[in-house]
Amino acid sequence: MHPVRPVLAAAAAAAVLLLSACSSPTTAARPSDAGDAGVVESTAPTPTPTTPPRIDIASLDACTLLTAADAESLIGTTLTDPMRAATSDVSSCTYPGDPNGPTAQVEVYVGPGAKKQLDTDKDTLQHAFTAVSGVGDEAWQEEGMIFARTGTTWASVRVVTLDDPAGFVTPLQTAMTTVLGRL
């Protein structure tokens, strides 16, 4: 007989024993003085995964997530009444600036459309992005715009201005934190 065969046979037997032990339910034998009680089932709690509630994007008002006061604080100037839009793909709110100046606009998008914006800017247009920690479950920032995800819901906030985009890095992160906190 070949010397490797007994080793393989022993390994196969050990694997069968391990597999059969793994497939049996977790039970513990009761002491012999337990009478007719038999076997006791383990009462270890079974973890239940939590699923975040699904947001109805079509009925969401993005202007409630970033108010006019929040938007004016973000961009540093007075804005006019917002324009709202909502579909099954995106809820948006746009706060335009005064037509007489200065150039200013703040936009908020929530839903799969916000993720599509990110994908287009990153993959198609190849904009430069920075990962942002501490904002939602995932966040990415480019000049004048931030994208973030909480659970499965994506949001974006954009500023349109002639001012230096570097001055809006932290204010955009603060605005996004506000949006995600109100979702």
C-alpha cells in the first residue's frame, strides 16, 4: 500500500466527522439526574439585520432638508424662493440668487439621481474628488459640490458662485451633515 493513502483516508474521515458535527443543531445533554427532560436547546439570541427605512423620493421635499436659511448661510448671500422638483429618481431643491447679483445658487438633490450625478462626474467627466470622512456612510467632494450616502440613500449639495471654491469646502460638508441628519 502506498504511504500517502492511509494519511488521506484519515484526513477524509476527520473531515466527515467535522462536517457532521457542524451540521447538527446546537444542543446540550442534560445531566443523567434530569429525568425525562432529554435534550435542552441552546437559547443564544439570533441577530436580526436591521434594514434602514426606504425613503419615498417622489414625495420628499428636498427644501426641508436644507432650508433657505441654511442655503443662505452656506453661500453667504440672500437667495430667492426655491424651485422644487421630485420624481421617483430624485427630489431636488434649487435656491437661486438675486438676478441683480451676486452670482449665487444652492442646489440639493436626494435619491438615485444624486448617485448618478456622482457617477457621471467621477467616471465620465473624470472630475477630481476627495474622500470625506465623518460625513454619512460615504462622502465625496469636488470643487463646489459634495455627495454623500447614508444607508442606501444618496444626496448632493452644489454651490454655483464666482467665489473661490476653496472657501466652500467646509461649509459644503456642514450643509451635507445637515441634509443627512434631516433625512
